[in-house]
Amino acid sequence: MDAQKLQVFVAVAEELHFGRAADRLHLAQPYLSRSVRALEAELGADLFRRTTRKVELTPAGTALLPHARALLARTDEARGAVAAARDGRSGRVRISFAGPSAHVVVGQLLARCASSTH
Amino acid sequence: MDAQKLQVFVAVAEELHFGRAADRLHLAQPYLSRSVRALEAELGADLFRRTTRKVELTPAGTALLPHARALLARTDEARGAVAAARDGRSGRVRISFAGPSAHVVVGQLLARCASSTH
DNA sequence: CTCATTTACGGTCGTCGTAAATATG
DNA sequence: CATATTTACGACGACCGTAAATGAG
């Protein structure tokens, strides 16, 4: 149940058509068929009821869809959090001072921190 | 960034020791090293600062940890939702009637549904 | 020297494409 | 018969183990 297969599932669930979903993902459509089938095997439940003329979600598929979307969104969030930390847009800040006037400024900062947290 | 690698990351982050994490996951510890390294490559950020004597989280690793736990929890939720739908513990209910008295009962049901939803 | 991580290497399985087969309306 | 899904098959890479190499204290 990796992100790739979930994206395949969501695409097919939204298009209700393996060919269009394949175009959207720039993948060959036989692969979508196998991907969905692998997901169904892994979860032990059919996700679509399909003939060559109609594709529709089963109850299990309907149940999975919102969870799949949430998982994909959360994955992006996680990526973003790591990127932010890497680029220093979050996490601990390190501050250095130099020069005679610095001691005064640091003293003021420390006083303000102490008063704001207590 | 599949569930497997996230579990490896969480285990190492919790143990701060590749060997113990490997034991916990019943995996060979060289594989953990490569798994984490692959995750780091994929995310473009180091997750641990490690020597042979000490393993500690980087800011990026610290940022990832809660997201990784959330993703694993959500994955389990998704599995559970599908299992519930498969086993009929959720989703739409189909009811059939047969016999002469059925029509009366169905009429009463429909009346109650109509009055309760409006 | 010892303990822990990493690199090297190999077998097996999953990914993903193209081409042929199958099934539905 | 036309259109859509599935199966067959093959190349490539990922997974995951064992054994050897590397590095820190």
C-alpha cells in the first residue's frame, strides 16, 4: 500500500475508466490493472466492480477513497515539513553576537523571554 | 516513501541504534542502513547524524518523526476501513421482503423514514 | 581491539513497458 | 464488431539477505 498504488487507485476511482486514468498518470493502462489488482489482493477486498464497459466502486473501494486521499495529502505534508527543516525555515535557531554592545541586547532578550513564558 | 521505510525510520529514531531497531523489526541491520539512506536521498535531507558510537536525529529527522507516526497510523485506519466495508460492518444495507404481510411493513418503514428525515 | 555502521555482492520479487488475448454491449 | 480490460512476456531496478570492509572509541 505505497503512495504510487494509492495514486493509481484514486485516479481510477475518479475517472472510473482505466484508460483515462492511465493517460492522466502517464502510465500504460495494463499496469493500472495490475496495480489495482495487487492492492485488492493486499487488502483482501475488491475495490472496483468492472466489466469492459463499466467501472464502479465497491463498498470497500468507496471506504478506501477518502483514506487514500488523506494519506496522499499527509505524505505531501511530511515532505514539506522535512524540506522546511532542511532549509532552516523551522527548527531551532542559533544566534551569535559580537561586539561590546551585544551583552546589553542579549540581556534584554533574555529578560523578555523570561517574562513572556512565566 | 512507503510505509516500510517509514517504519524503519521510526524504529531507528526511537532506538537511536540500528542494531536494536533491526532486532525489533526482524530485519537485517545492513538493510536498515540502506533504507534510511534511501529515504534521505529521496527527501534530500539527512535524517540522522551518526557515527559507529552515536546516532541522533537531525532537525529534518525530528521534523519527520511525528509525520511518519501519523502516516503509519492513518495507513492502519485505511486498512481497517476497507476491512470493515468488506465484512459488512459499514456501508449500505440491502433489505429484501417476501410474503403477503411484507407490503404493510415496508409501507410503515417508508413512512417513518420520511417523517424522520424531514 | 571491539562494537556498530556501511559497502559489496547475489538471488528473488516488484515495477512497468509492448503485444496478444479476452470479454462486453 | 468496437472498445476496454486483462494476461503474457521481458528488461530493469528495488528488496533483503550474508559476508567483508570501514570507522570510532
